[in-house]
Amino acid sequence: MAANRLKIWMIIPVFLLAFAGGFLVRGVSGPSAGHSDSTAESVENEPERWTCSMHPQIILPTNNQMCPICNMDLIPLEDDLSSGLARNELSLSPEAAALADLGTSLVQRRFVARRVPLVGEVSADETRLREITARFGGRLDRLYLASTGANVSKGMKLAEIYSPEIYGAQAELQTAVNSLAAAPEGPVADSARRLVESSRKKLRLAGLSASQIQEVEAGGQLNENLVVTAPFDGVVISRKATEGQYVKTGMVLYSIADLSRVWVTLRAYERDLIWLRPGQNVEFRTRSHGGLIFKGDILFLDSILDEKTRTVEVRVEVENSDGLLKPGMLVSAEVEAVLDANGNPAQMDEVALPPLVIPASAPLLTGRRAVVYVQKEGQEFPVYQGREVVLGARAGDFYLVEKGLMEGEKVVTRGAFKIDSALQIQAKDSMMMARDGLGYPAENISTPAIIETPEDFKKALIILLDAYLELQSKLAADDNEGSALAGRSVAEAISAAEELSDQLSVSAAIKWSHLYPKLDQALQALEHSETLVTRRVPFQPLSDNLWLVFKTFGTPEDKVLRQFNCPMAFSDTGAEWIQLGKTTNNPYFGDQMLRCGTQVQTLSPASSENKEGH
């Protein structure tokens, strides 16, 4: 009995092993009748690795979590579609393309407009200025208009002048008339006629009307005080004399302007002159009429550049029949320039070739390079090719294309950085790593040649750098009040550097003069920003131009500056900033995505052999 039990216990394990072996064999050889092929295929096709489109260094085995840096959803890391492609090309399955949410637009020729902002003030039309002068000498007994700004109509009394000279001229005319009446015909009468005509002319030149002269000839009462009247309508711009003052012939009493048409004198930076031409329409507003838009045409562009402000005068002629525009009013204006294929302003009635343009969201910009991703046609799966292009001017939401694209091609306008990140993951040519496919290597300057500058100016730049780094730190910390204070410190530091710019050499002064207006424009926008959101907008051009400042004039001897790029800033158009540390400290998103961004360039203190002389 015991032996039988032993046999049974020995058979059970063998049976169980046989059963398990059969199950394993069946699982390897194929699916059971109760399972479909699609289930097996879905298991086979399940991605084994997942990554972040913004941070390709993140690679995880599952997508059950988000990116630990920016909290974005992960995307599948696929390698099987990349075979047979060039180093600058990426192929995506329809599912991956849908997940990446890519958008494309056609490269096309069309007229695009750029709006050029200008500031200035209203002034009187110089061709409509008149001066009321004393036509004879005497004592100014009365001024009818004692203040400026008064309206004047033609024939209005302006002043009374006591003039013994004119009193004598009237008496002389009466005497000549009486002599002519008593003189017999002949030489005596001819002489009397010449004397009468001479006396009439003297009074006429003095400003007496024909009726006044006739009254004197008829023996009327002689006037000691003569009245000066307005010969035209206008507004008193200035008064140059006072009552009781003795005036000489030709002395100015009033300056009067006809303000039914005025000039608006604007200032344009030299970089904006390419967009301006006579005849362009200008729209502007005044502070006193904020909701009202005035219009005029550019009448004149000055031929001389103001070396202090680096601006040129732009004169606009404006109708002002309602008198709303007063000389001295400040205005903010905009000129909409329609560009042709050469990037020059063109009138719509001209025969001009439209420029080749792409949306501003298409190119990825880094340093002087611009990369776009072109969707290739005739492929089974979407294939995107990276291509370096040469961009022209930016006009609103578009860039002009000078080289690298053809009309009708499709460029990626949404999600281009995701494609670029995927190429980086596969160690292919991308925005940051360009070899054969994109043309030029990514710019990374360690010790640039700089211009030798005076010690005082160097110290001013050190103060400026410290103020900027404080502003960058406060923005990254979401500190609204602190960033406002830091912004004011940056403005003071830039102003201090500008005051010292007269110590620079000629070559250094020229380069500073190109950079300072851009810094000043960014600071003006920064000054009027009251929130973190609005303050971060001008922080971008401030950062870009300060990088050029330190690249041109050098960095402090003990500091290495690092330029970082956040591709997601400003609706995925990207933006740069400067910091010292290697850890990303994003000022555009703050705590929301503090570590989103990568280092793109560095600036190290230049050695003496890297410095340019005077």
C-alpha cells in the first residue's frame, strides 16, 4: 500500500512538468484558438523605449509617467523607419506623426507687410508760417493779442504803433496834393505829381490800405497811431514784442501759422530706413485722442543721420481742418511697408515680384543659422528633411526666404523642434549638430576676438552683466517685484555705459552705436511692463543684444557666459537667455518648466592675443 502511494507521488510531478512543457511549446509556436492575431501583433509592436520630444536625453521603458524635467507626455522612440534615409531626414509612421501633432504650410510667393513703429511730435507746416513785422518804426502802444495760441482771422487788429515818421508821411501827401491842385500845368505840376505818387507809395509800403490813403488825400484827419492787421487766417505761435516797446522797421511782432495742415515729425532708426519711402501712408495716435487714428503721407526723408540718436527725421503731412492736432503733441505712429522680392517697400500699384515667404514659426534659429524641416512628397510614410536656409527680413508673421527653398514645397510650421529632437536622439544632423546634411556646424564661441575698450567702460559692462543676471534670476524665480527692480538696475547700467561711450575708439563707438538703440528699445518696453508675462517679452531682445555686446567688448576675466535656448518660449518660436551656471534656469517659464532648455553657446574671457587694437 505504501509502495503504491510512493509511485503516485512520483508520477504527479512528471505529469505536471509534461503539462507545463506542452503549454510553453504551444505559446512559442503560435496563438491558441481562443486568441486573435491582432493581440499578438499589438504586443510585438509595443514600443520598448519612450522619450521626451523636448528633452531627448530622457529615455524610459514605459510611458506610464511624464518627462521628469518638463512634465510633457512621452513619445515612442522608433528606429525602424530611419533605415535608408539621409543624415538630415526622419520618417514617422502615421501614428507617430499624429502623436507629434505636426503642421505644415506651403512655401509661397505673396506680398507681406511689415509694420514699422515710429515716435515723434506734431509741428507746424513750415510752408504755412508767416511773421507779422513792423513796416515802420515807432512806439508800440497796444497789442491786441497778448498771448500765444490765439486764433487769428484775416483783417483782425493785431497792434497799434505810434509813428511820427508815418504821421509826417501823411502830412507830406496832403501838402503834395494841395501843391498839385494849385500848380499850373507844366514842369511845376509834373514835379508835384511825382511828389504825390512818392508819398502814396511810402504810405502803401507802410501798410496803409487804399481807402486810408484816399482819406488822407481828401484832407481827412491825420492818424498818429496806425493799426497793424492780420493779412491771413492762422494761430499765434509766438509773440516777439511788448507794449511800450520802441520797434524798428522790419521787427517781428507775431509769428502766425496756418494749422489747417500740419507736419508730424517722426524719428526712424537707421535699421528701419529700408522700409520707408516718400508717399507711404502713416497711421498715428496722440495721447490726448487715444482712440482716434490719424492718417498722413510721408512727405520727406532727411538725408542726414543724427549721430547722437542714430535716427533720421521722417516728415509726414497731415490734414488738420478740425484743429485737433496741436504743435508739440507727442505721437506714436506705424508705417505698413509692403515688401517685394528684394525686401524693399513696394506700392501695390507697382509691377513687382512678390517675395518667397514662410511662416515665422517654421525656422529654428540658432546664432546666424536657420533650419527648416521640409516634408518630402511621394513617400509611403511622412519623411521630413532638415534644410539650412538663408532668411531675409521678418515681416509680421512671415520671413522672407533668400535661399534654400522653392515655391510649392511644404515646411513644418508646428512641431519642428520635435522632429529636430528625434534626429538628435538618433545622432543625425539637426539644428544643434549639423555636419553634411545641413551645411554649417553649430556655432560655439569660446574665446572670440574683442575690441580693446577703456577700463571705465569695462567696469560699466561688469555692472551691467550683474544687473542682467539678477533680472534673469528673478524671472526664473517668478519674482514679479524683484524682476521689476532688477529691470530698473539694468536700465541704469546701460545708461551709464552709454554716457561712457564717448571714450571708445572709432571702431568700438560704431559697433556700440548699432547695439545701443536696440537695447534702449527693449528697456523702454521693459519699463512699461507690469507683470511677469509682459516683462518676459522684451527680455528676449534684451538678452540677444546683450550677448552681442559681451561678444563684441568681452566678458569679465573671471566669468564664462553661457547662452541657453528654450524652444517652447513664445508659442514654440524659441528664445535665448544668458546665465553663468550649467544647470538650466529658464526665465521664460519659471517654476512651470524651470529646467526646460539647453546650452547652445559659451563666451569665455578673451586672451590678449584675441583682442583687436584701436
